[in-house]
Amino acid sequence: MNYNSTTDKKIVVSAAQAISQGISNDGGLFVPMEIPKYSEEDFKAMLKMDYKGRAKKVIADYLSDFTAEEVADCVDNAYTAEKFGSENPAPIVSAKRNGNTMNILELWHGPTSAFKDMALQILPYFLTKSLAKKYEGKEAVILVATSGDTGKAALEGFKDVKDTRIIVFYPQDGVSPMQKCQMTTQEGSNVDVCAIKGNFDDAQTGVKKIFTTPEIIEKLQANDKLFSSANSINWGRLLPQIVYYISAYCDLVNKGTIKFGDKVNVVVPTGNFGNILASYYAMLMGLPINKFICASNSNNVLTDFINTGVYDKGRHFYTTMSPSMDILVSSNLERLLYILSDGDDQKVKSYMTALKTEGKYKVDDKIMDRLSERFFGGFCDEESTAKTIKELYEQSNYLADTHTAVAVDVYAQYVEKTGDKETPVILASTASPYKFSKSVLGSIIPKDEICGSEFDMVEQMNKVTGVEVPKPLAQLKNKEVRFNNVSAVEDMPAYVLKALGID
């Protein structure tokens, strides 16, 4: 299994190199040159496996230059009951809102209480093994742009990992207090955290520019270092996410919720498009998915794209109560364009160039037809997000975070518009409600009853709802802040070199 670039098919690399580099030298994203196809027998065999067994099967089929023992080592170390609270790191619970039944796939039981743990607990194992295969003796410098959850999950995954350094950039005013606290108190001798004066898109653009600046790359090479990424532009981030959709389907069959072979709809709150793209890869492998319901907040660039075929980032940027979706440039959409264009790298390159130079692009009719066939796009504003949290809690005693609430509301929009209430749904829940205590608590009790600090709100929400506070969040209360750095976007390259001790 080899990988090529979305914008230059002539660039062909192994899985180990794709994971080590993170992004292609031409700025494109690495994609598998073929998709493993699973038969009915393959899926039935996975019904009998636990989560780790399913993960080993899927990952081995994409990482062909890893031995079975190497894959098993990665999986067994990543998905432990100690880290995720049980042998199944991605459990499913059922909930109803206004008559709509949803199978909620809880992806946030890991050490940072966000779905990013599902990939970022295993990525360090992928990376260290990949470095040993392709770049022995080199230190990997992990650059991360985060809208909130990726940063902490990457820091936690890579802390004190041998032969790695990790530098995380986050928007100064664009993350929740809990997310900021998680990052700025991070432990580890190889970690660095810096706020930027800008939004997530500024951070992401800045990181991509650093990745592809020849002068900076040369300085790293002279110091036996190379850049890699823990963002979902890295194939090693996306691959583990495929697993939990396949595993969720198997769990629903085993529970008797659906019959083997039944089609399901998938609902995903997404900003950078990686989480929903992973489910699309699962469908290409043979998982019977009917519709991909893409849920956005007020930053509804993806909604407009799915409905019109025009991707236009030239719009107002909203800072919302669901900050991990406060994104106007959805990086992983590039991989979907590559698939829908039948691997037309030059077409994808033209779209990406237009996005950089003109701020927008319009896809052709073939891509638009394929997009419309499979995807439904909707968005949820702040008022509806709060209303959804309240209704879901009152009707099902289920406390959802702000991002999950966006997905619940957009699913209701889908049902109302299409009448498709019969197709079972897997709805991705991406974070613990305690990561956004002020917004969640303010949705279920009068705002004038809320008082105190972020951690006071955590305690108040626990008293009001009885929902357990995840230990990693409860333990943050008395941790010392280690990082209070702030950088202008244009100074990010200098910050990186200084943090690495390179002139």
C-alpha cells in the first residue's frame, strides 16, 4: 500500500513516510493509492472481534510496511482500559429528541475527554515506528494548529515520547477556558504551547507555510530534525478514525439494534472535515452507509459548499460555543475532492490554488452530483445549540456538549427535509460536556444562576445533573500554568526555530 499526493500523483511514498512527513513536499495531502475492499465475510468476522481486534485488521490493511506485531503493539498500547475507562473506547448509547432516536457514538472517554484521543493516542506509536523505518537518528518536530481539542490530545499523546518535540499553536481568544487550561498546564519535557493573535485558520495557514518553507526545512535538516504533523492532514490521524465507524456498526449489529447489511446514516459535527471523511473511507471499504450528514455551526462554509458546490472562505468568522468547529478552511475536504474527481490531481491543485489566491472555488458538475448523492449539509446557530442541549437533557436525561448538540439539531433538519426517519443513525459525540461547562450549564439552567470560575461551573453542573466529571478535567483545577506565550501569526516561524534552539 503506497500513498500519493492529492496535488501531484507522481509523488509516491510508503505509509511510514506519509506518517513521518505528515504533508507532501508539494503541499498536498497523502492519500492511499487503493482502498481495501471488505467482503461480507470480512465484516462478519469483525462482528466477533473486540475494538482492538477490529483496529488491528483495518490498520494493517493500510499500513502494509508495518508487521503484524508492530500494528498489534500500536493498538494494544493505545486503547487500554486505563486510558479509556473500558475495553471499548467508543461505546454507543441511545437517546431521543423530539421523537428522533439516535445511536450516539461517544468518542470522548480518553485522557483529554475529546474524540481526538481516538487517533492521537495511537499516532505517537505510528510515528516512532515510522521514523525508525525511514528516518533513523532524526528527531520529529510535531507542529500543531488547534481549534481546541487537537492541541491537548496531541500534547498528551506525544509528551515525553522519545525523538519527538511538539509545538502547539492555538487562537488566543478562540478556545474554551477548559481547553486553554488543558494546554497551558501540559506536562512533559518535549512540549511547547503558544497562543496566536488570530483565529484557527490563521494558525493552520501559518503551520502549513512553515511546513513548506525551504529555508526552514533546510535548517531542520542541518540539525537532524524533520517536521511532522499531528493534525488530521496526517494520514496517521485519519486512519484510526475509520476504525470506530466500522466498530460502531458491528456493535449495533451485535446489540440487535440493526440487522447485518442494514444501511445507516452517519451524522458528524465537523470543522476540518477529517472526522466525517473517515466515515466516507469506511463506506468505500464496504460499510453500508446511506447518507453523510455534515453538521456545522454558524461558520457554515461546509453547509454552503455541500448545497452549492462553491467553497468560499470570504465570510464573517464567528466565535461560537462550539469552538472546535470555528473553521473556514476545512483541510481534509481536499482528500474528498481527490476521491470525487477520480484522482484528478491537477483539478484538485487548481481548486486549492484558487482557494489560496481568490478565497474560493467551484467544483464541476461531476463532483457536485456525487457530493449531492451522498452528503447532506446543515448548520446550527447558537440559540438552537443551547435549545438542543436543554431538550436532549430534559427528554432523555442525556447531557451533550455543544458540538454534539449541533449534530443532533442538524440531524433533525435532515429528517424534516427528507422524511427519512427510518434509516438508523450513528451520531458522533465528540467531547465531554465538561469541556464547555459555561455553555452547557447555561443551556439547562438560568444564566443568572451561574457563578464563579470555570471549575466552580464544573462542580455546579455535576450537582445539577449528577453526570460524572472526567478525572482528567477534575485534576486540572490545581495545576500550574506552564505556558503563557503569545505570538503574531507572522512571527510563528521565528517562534518555532527559537523553541527548537535553532538560529
